[in-house]
Amino acid sequence: MTGLFLRDVRLSIAAGGGAFVALLFFLAIVAIIPFGVGPDLKLLGEIGPAVLWIGALLSGLLGLDRLFALDREDGSLDLFLMAAGRQPLVLTVFTKCLAHFAGIVLPLVLAAPLLGLLLNMTPLSIGATVLTLLVGAPAISFVGAVGAAVTVALPRGGLLVAILVLPLLIPVLIFGVAAANGAVRDPDPFLAPFLILAALTLFFAVIGPVAAAYALLVETHPIADNAADPYEEDGWFEHSDTVGQEK
Amino acid sequence: MSHFAYIAVAYGGSALALAGLALWLVSDMRARRRELDHLHDAGHRRRSDRQETLREAK
Amino acid sequence: MNENTATAKPSFITRLANPSRFIGLADRLIPWLTGIGLILTAIGLVGGWLAPEDYQQGATVRIMYLHVPFAWLAMMIYGVMTLAALGTLVWRHPIADISLKAAAPIGAVFTLLSLFTGSVWGKPMWGTWWVWDARLTSMFVLFLIYLGLIALTRATPEPGQAARAAAIVTLVGALNLPIIKFSVDWWNTLHQPASVFRAGGPTIDWSMLWPLLVAAIGFTILFSALHLTAMRTEIWRRRVHTMRRLAAQRADRTMGGTA
């Protein structure tokens, strides 16, 4: 498990891995915001937590389609599936999610304070945003794993992952930004949304790997399953010789 | 804009969208049906006929 | 619809696994469902026009007779798809996967229509076409999930290849929808509480309720007719696909034989 974790983290940080590109994308998103909304420092400071959260979310999704596709190409996915007796596939997927978080999302979280300075955020606001990102951003990896596993066998899965995953991450975004804002704005609560955010991450830490492991299991055995499918047996062919007479 | 106009827009838009959906489904159905008929005319019938290739070529 | 009746009788559901039998049933049911659905919808909508106007909302309350059934269908169709997803994953029922794929675009249209009618209803009430009201927002997220599922079920040239993927995403979405609803409600109360309209107010008079119920039932039956039609088409599409593949294999073999 540790070996797999280290391998994945090393792969994402190494040249050609996703970490650097995701970081650049995050920087690019934050950099274009002032050109869109104007260089009003007060406004930028106010929307800063939201911008950092949305930027981290989108950048985290960037390399997700490679999460299992790379393993599928080099054959290690088959090894995971064969080793399922010794190490449950759910655990393998969970490890890979953690590695995705550590290798791709964590650098984004660590870069967030610097970008926060660009957005004129107060130290308290930056601290709160980083804290909420640390607690909430693992959910990106866990939910993203479902999208990555489901599209692993599809051509052009990349954008599809983002389309499938983003709506499911809306609650995380809502509570992450709400908690970050709650720490700064006075009447708004901090603890309640923060705890809900933590609960969401834990919930997705269970749902995500289970669904992703199941998807990998059924997606990689389509041919073996089809043989036993009732489609092929009586299915699509029975009665097809009467079709022409009905019109 | 009068209230009636809003109601007309709501009902008209819904009717259009549902009619469009029904039309799409029916045209899709017709197209698939035609494909099946073509295949049938070409002699592709049942799975069990698979080996009897030459006879089907008629 | 068929899932509901099918779960009650396991033998019936098993017999429906045969696509030809399913097509036979659909052939018989579709004209009846279309007719009854159209009649009930017409009765409900005309009844709605004859019902008294709401003293607060005036004539625009007529939009309710469309909006509420559409919103109900948007959620019910997702329920049907969730059942179908379970049917695909748990029972490997071959029709379940077809049901899910066929329902997704219909569900998306009804969700879009509920957003559209809500927006047109909201314009005279709120003064703008769109408010990030909790209900509209949740519906909007549901619409996005529908679109994602449509994209997923149609992402491969082979029909049905993404069946299990779509079933898994549908189930994860079903688990997520209550959370999304909860968080959107929470988010909405945190920001300025928009003037939320309630369908006809907290208590709704019988003269307005019965047309609403009849219209809702009528639209639901119309949906089942559309759904069965789409499912039958999908079965045909897969037959065509299988036959073409077999024909290609056959041609391949003859070529190999003569060469």
C-alpha cells in the first residue's frame, strides 16, 4: 500500500506528471480573475476564498482521467484486479485517491496562500481558506475517482469526467466557501459548515472508492460478461424475422 | 408584458418542447425500423442462420 | 413505470428480460398510454383554466398546472433511472440498462421544462427571469446530472457499452441528490432569502388541486408512453448493431474461405 502510494505520488510529481500542469492551471485561473472582474482590491479580497476554491476544484479535476487510464495502459490495473484476493480493490483505489490528493491536490492547497496574496486576502481569510481546502479537497480525489473509473474504458473520457464530477462536488464547494467566509465575516458561522465539510469528505471517502472499485471491476470485464448476457442468447435476434411483416 | 403573455409563453414553450421530444423519438424509431427492414431484406435474419452464408445470399 | 409493476412480480420481470416479449408488450401498451395520457392531461389543464384564479398571483397561477407536474416528473424519472440502475447492477436485467439510457433524455427535457416554466412564472412574480432560489438551483443541478448521464450513455459507438458505468453514476447521483438539496437549501438561507414562491400557497383549494393531480397523472402516463417508445427504439438499435457486426463477420469468413 505504501509502495503504491509512493509510486503514484512520484509519478504525478515527476516530469510529465499532472502536478505541475495542475499548478499552472490553478495559477492561470486565479490570474485571469482580476481581468474579468476588475482590479478592485476590496472586491477581490471578498471573493478570494471562492476564487481559490473554484480554481482548486477545476485544477484538481484536470488530470483525473489519467488516474486509472495510465494503470490500464501499462497493465498494472490488471495486477490490482488479480491481487484483489490479497488486497481488496477498494483499498487499492482508496490508496490511489490518497496519492492523487497528495500528488496533485496538495500542491494546489500549498500554493493557495501565495495566490491569496495576489487576491488581496487577509491572513485570517487565507488561513481559513487553506484549512477548509485541506479538509474539503480530498473529496475532489474521492469523487473524481468514480468519474475516472467509470470512463476508464471510454475514448475521450477526459472532459466527461469533469462534467460528471462537478455537479456532485457542489455541496463540497458550498460548505468549503461558506466555512472560509464564516471565519472572516462576522455574523456567518464557521464551525457548522466546517464540520459539515468534514462530514462530506468522510462520506465521499467511503462512497467514492467503493463505487470506483466496483466500476473498475465491471468495466474491465465487459467481454466475459457479454458472453453470458441474455442479449446474445435469445435477445436481439429472436423474432427479428417477423419485423419486416409488421409494417 | 401582460400576465396572459407569460402564460402563453409557458404553455407554448412546453408544448413545443414536448412535441419536439416526441418527434425526435418517433423519427429515431422510424429510422431504426427502416434499418432493420433493410437488413431483413438483405437476408440477415436469425443468429442460427449464421453458418448458412451462401444460401442466404440469394 | 414497468419497474414498479415488475418488482411486485418477479416472474413478470424475468419474462420481460426477453426483448421480443418486451417489444410485444410495448407495442400493445404504447397506443393506450398515449391516448389516456393525452386525455388526462387535457382534462387536467382545462380544469386548471376553469379553476378560480389565485388572489395573490392572479392568472399566472395557470403556469402551476405545468410547472408542478414537470417538477414531479423530473424527480420521478430520476427515481425510475435509479431503479433501472439497480436492475442493471444487481439483477443484470437486460431491459434495465435500456430503460436507463432511454429515460435520460426524456428526464432532461422535463427538468428543463420545469426550469423554463418556473422561470416564466417567476418573471412577473420576482421581476427577473432567474433567481438562485433553492428549488430552482437544485433542479438546475439535477439537470446538469441528467446531461452528464446523457453524455456518458452516448460516449461509445457500441450501444450499451457504458451501461454499467451509467448505472454506477446514476446510483452515486441518487445518493448525492439529498446532500445537494440540503446544501443548496443551506446556501440559500445563508445568502439573501429570495422570495420563494410556494406552489399555490401552503394550503391549496380542492378546485385547484384536482386539475393539478389529474394533469400530473396525465403527464406521468405520457412519460411512460415516451419511455416505452424510446426503449423499443433502443432495442432495435442494438439488434441492428448486432446484426451488422455478425454480417461483417460472415463476410469476413467468406472472404477468408475463397482466398
